[in-house]
Amino acid sequence: MKNRIFGLENEYGLIFSPNGKVYLPMEKILGYIFEGLIPNSWPSNAFLVNGARFYQDTGCHPEYSTPECDNVLELVIHDKAGERLLESCLPVAEKRLKEEGLSGDIYIFKNNTDSMGNTYGCHENYLMRRDLDFWKVTEQLIPFFVTRQIYTGSGKVLKVSGKCHYFISQRAQHIHEKTSSSTTSSRSIINTRDEPHADAEKYRRLHIIVGDSNMSEYATYLKVGTTALVLSMIEDGFTVVGTELEDPVKALREISRDTTLKKRIRLESGKEVTAIELQRVYLERAKEYVAASDDVDEVAVDILERWEYILNELEDNPQHLSRELDWVIKREVMLSYMEKKGCGWDDPRIAMMDLQYHDVSQDRGLFYLLDKQDLVERITSEGEIQKAVFTPPQTTRAKIRGDFIRFAKEKNRSYTVDWTYLKLNGYWEETILCMDPFSSTNPRVKELIAAASMHK
């Protein structure tokens, strides 16, 4: 599998539950959250010492963008670090409330829908080659993304025609196009906005907005790992043919509604297949691709093994994956509760569980309560996650950015940072470009830090 830059952007849901009849604008709550992460300031866009970006997105959502990663497992770790950073803001934010004579609880959710039916996203970014025909690549990828939800979906109870149903994916019902440049008005499977944050002659960005936010590390690992593997094989000429869907958006929604995974979707050829069968086409092609390589790629092999295991278990009985996949974990907990209480999908307590599963608080979030009982599969350690809260990846551009920010903060220097440049304000006003996301060093940045250190 090719060396590649990955990134995840997660928009988080935010709820304030006041003690008493207190109205507080959500912008105010979000301000307290920012203060918890970036003391003594209220920026709407800030880069952190671990190289990540934290900012306010459309709809007053806090959004965390991971630093650039070149390793799938490291990306999973930094995605989880985002949860820990948001969680760490809660005590400070609630303290600020009390200082203003208010009290209540602030909840942060890593999910994709709110109670009003609005959606917010989990966006995946993959750096890809510019010299390929982008549209030919996307046509081969779309059937993969449509069916990938059977192991990446996070599950959702939705009311349809007055009756509640459990769906595999939270985002599927909000996607309207195959490709589009918009992320809000006409959401698509693949977003075509081209922002590589790198040499635009060599690279472009593959921006995926169809996926759900995942609490499960296992699901995130599979989501990014299988996608990177499929993209690499297509880039290297291992094309996939005969998988084009007659109506990808319709298929996306039909698959999401069928938790038995038996629903057959129609291809352009007229043939009908299940999501599992279509995923197996990509899996078998990926096996051929990895087998044809001269070098043994341990990460690729691991992804293939997990991918095949998941498809086998889904085909046998999805219930077997009640430790690995979000939509299965959540569904099994809900079914157990409904059996115990004698209630149905339309019970308000089920709706509460649906939301509580995604609470980032490790003391009250349903996913983390299950984790404490060793009921979910982990692929990282808490030590690795805590390290990633303060430490950037050491093999990408994020290291330059993170180390620079740490230095500037230690020296109490004003600075300006973006994905591709940085500078110290008011001193040595040169803007230093960092266009290579694969490079973890920059001689000009070293010179700047050395010079600034001498002029205290």
C-alpha cells in the first residue's frame, strides 16, 4: 500500500442542559468550550501543539481536524485524541457557566444528526495523484463507498412514515448526489472540492463526506484502511470493473435500511447483488494487488484479514460483531434493553440511548461504559491516545507545525499558522511555506526558532 497522507475531520454535536429555565445561545457555550482548550482567547480557528486544527464550523459545531498522518493506526489514535481534547474542555466550560451565575450540563456528541433532523459530517481526506483521471477513479470508488457502510455505519433510529426503524448509517439518508462541490446543500458521496494543501501539480485531495463518525476504533481503522488500500490499487492500475450501480444514492439508502444485509441492489448491467457481495469484489481485487507486490506490507495484510473477517461474520450473523462495529454494538444494546423493558423502537429511552452512545464523556457515554466493561474491541491504548493529545505525528508536516506552535507558546510569541505555512508575528515577518506534507523537517523553521531564541 502506498505511502499516503490521511486526515479525518469530525464535527461534534453540542447540547446545553440548564438547571432551571435559562436560555443561553449555543455560540456562548461554544465560546466556553474554546476557552477550555485555548485559555485566555476565543478564536474560531486554532491549530494545536499536536498539529491538529480545532475550529467552529457551520451550524455552531466544534470541529476537530486531525493532523496529517501517514499511518492508518496513527490516524485512529489522533482521531481519538480529538475526543479526549473535547472532553477535557467540559469542566472548564461548566466552571465558566457557574462564574456567570448559571448552572447546567454541557454534552458533546461524536455523531452525525441532531433531534431536528439536521446532519453534520465526518469527512475523510486522502492525498492522491494528480496525473490520474479523477472521474475514472471516482466511478470505481463510488460502489465501494455505497456498500462500505455495512462495517462503517454508526447506526441510527429514524422515523419513517410514522414508524421507527433502525438504520445502519446516520449519513446515508442525507446524501443526494454521487459527486458535488458542496458539503451542505447537495451533499454527495464524494466531494470534489480540490484542496490538497500540498503541491497542486503532483497531488489532489480525495474528500469523502458520506461516512459516519465512529466511536469504535476498529470501525475507524477499517474505514480508512480499506479505502486507502482500494485507492492505492486503483492508482496502480488494478482497476475494478462491472460494479457500477444503476442508482448509487438509492442503493445507499436501501442498504442502510436493511440490517439483515440481504437487500439486493441493481448494477448498471442489470445484475442484482448484496452489499456484502459487492464488497467481496473489492476485497478479492485488493488481495490480488497485495499479492502482486514484491514487498510484504504488514499493514495491508492486516487490513485484508480484518476486512475478510468482518464480511464473513456479517454474512453469517451481524450479531457476531457486537464488539467491533458501531451499528451492531449499539443495536444489540438497544435490543437487550427493549426486551428487558418491554418497549419498542419508538420509546423515548431508546432515542436517548441512541444519542448517549456518542457522548465523548468517558464517565457517562454509553460506548465508554461498555468499554469499561471490556465489551468493545480496542486497537489502541489509552497511553497512545493521551500522548497524541500533546504530540504531533513524527513523520509528517504536522511535526513541524506542532513543534513550532509549542515553541511559540513557550516563548509567549504571537504566531500565524495554517496547513501550509507558519510565521512569528512582529518578528522576522517571513512566511515560511511547508508544502510537502510528507516532510517532518524544514530548515527555514529551524533557523527561525534558533534566531527567535537568541532574541528573547
